[in-house]
Amino acid sequence: MTFDRFAEAASDFVSEAAFFLGCGFLVVVWVPSYFAFGDVDTWQLVINTATTIVTFLLVALLQNSQRRNELAMNAKLDALADGLADLMEGVAPDNARLQSDMRELRDAVGIERAERA
């Protein structure tokens, strides 16, 4: 997906020091710009608009990143649970309690997979 690749690259960029320094630079440039605007309301509107737009876009990127992270975590947990169920099945095939636990574990993995589908 194109948006996922873009969101990943943007997430990497905004988590770096360069982005923070750019934001700091924006504020440093904005402060003396009061003299160019002359009006406090316009001066404040400029920084408020800029920060609101950046915040709005970053929230969308954060949600995408969080969703992809959740899907990756669930896939890892599913793989661990499936591997543990396989191990339980092989270790004591005659142990009824262990087999019951194994079935519960596989059912739990199946529920997680069904929720993602």
C-alpha cells in the first residue's frame, strides 16, 4: 500500500531530531515575525494555523503506524501461541489436561485471526 509506505517514512522522519529542530526553528522564526504582522491576532493565527495543520496530519500518521504495529504484534503472538500449542501436543499426547489447554490456546489464536480477517 502506498499510504502505508508513506506513513512509515513520515513516522521515521518525525521521530528524528531534525523534525524537532525544524519545529523549534519555526517557533524561533515566528516570534520576531510579530513586527511584520503588527497585529497580535494575525500573528497568533499564523502559528496556530501552522501547528494545527501539522498536528492534524501527524495524528492520521500516528493512527496508521499504531494500527500496523498492532497487527504485527498480533501476528507474533499468534505464531508464539501456535508454536506453544504444537509443543504441548507433542510433549504429552496422552495428558488430557494439557490437550485441553492446547485446544483452548488454538481456539484463542483462531479468535484473533478471525478478528483481523
